[in-house]
Amino acid sequence: MLGLLHRSGRQGAVARPVAPIEVHRQPDGFALEWQRHVKALRRAHAEFGPGFVADLKAAGLLDRCLVMTSEQASGPLVVRFVGHPTIGVFGREWARRQIGKPLEADPFWECTAPMAAVYEEAASADPVFNRCLLAGVLRDPLPFCHMVVGWRDPLGRRAIVSAIDV
């Protein structure tokens, strides 16, 4: 899929490769209020666990998120929960198949692999906010933004929550 081409509407235009996903870091001030609330909840929870998930759910925000965790320090991130924005793009069947599977098992991994670096950064540092363009997977390019928050426990296991708006 990485060899997808983009053609302009002009006849005889030269085809140019399209990046499967573009990620543009933005200041947190560009995030939606609810995404900044997810970041605030992250700051209130030193570790990922039932308390964070309960607070996210109580605020009505869990259904807007993608949640992934790793079982080992060097292990892959595994999809644990898929919220409405992602389901709306890829479908319920895709979401059902991804639950409990490593991120790399995603059939779109070839195009979405650059997101792994964003997830690792959020697990190791501060939350990050990005505006993105997913161009290599769907029929039409899809702009979206996400606030990605994460944790790394003393054993090196990671947890990632991506608060997605499409």
C-alpha cells in the first residue's frame, strides 16, 4: 500500500506518491476541550489502571478513545478497547478482530506503522497532540486529530490512550 499514488484533476498530471499517514505535532492549545480533559485525567493518574478508566468513563470520554497496553516491556502494544471514532472509520468487524491483538496485526499496519512512534513517545514522555491525515488506507484521505497519553510502569510495560476526533 505504500506505493499508492495521488493524481491531480489535471489531465497529464504527474502522479506522486502519497504518504500513508502524515503526523503534524501541534501545541496542546489546538486540542479540543474534551481532549485536554483526557490529558488532565492522565496527569491525575500516575499509573494506568481501573481508576483512570473509571474516570474516563465517568466523564463520557472512553467511547472516544483507542486503548492499548503491553504485557511485557519489550512486548507489542495490544488493542484493548476501540472507541466510536475508530469504529466509524474502520467498522465494527475490524474493531472486533483487533481486540486482544498486537498493533502490528492490523491489516492496515503497513500504512499506520508511523503511529507506533507517537505511541512510544507518549508512553515515555508527556502527552502529545497531533493533527493527522490518513491517506493510504481509505478511499478518501481522512483528517483527524488525537491527544495521545501514556504510561510506562516500573517493569517497562506501556499503556496508551489515544483520544481521537475525526
